[in-house]
Amino acid sequence: MTDIAAHLTDADGFYEQLLDAHLGLDEQASALLNAKLILVMANHIGDPMALSRCIEAAKAGDAPPQKGD
């Protein structure tokens, strides 16, 4: 099972930064930014099994619990 526990120390800050990165982009440019971000993060993770588990967790709709839950 993939560890989907909350690990971000500032999840709201990250989300705001992610939204800001999309400001002014059309739908195609926004999708391209998401694709590039996924590839950068996948390269950072590096482990093919971990990446497969992440894909499955995302497909299943699993989301990390909020801190304090």
C-alpha cells in the first residue's frame, strides 16, 4: 500500500503555489504544466513500484488525510 499520509508541512502553501503557477495559462498550457510537473516529481521519486502505487492510489481517488484528522 502506498503511504498517502499527509507529509506536507504547508499543504495550503503548496496548493496556493500550484494554483499560482497556472494563472494566465490556457487549458492546453495548464495541462502541459501538469504533465511536466508529474514527470519532474516522478524523476525525483525514482522508484517504479512506488510510482505504480501512486498511480493506483490516484485512480482510486485516495487522498491524503488532512493533518489533525
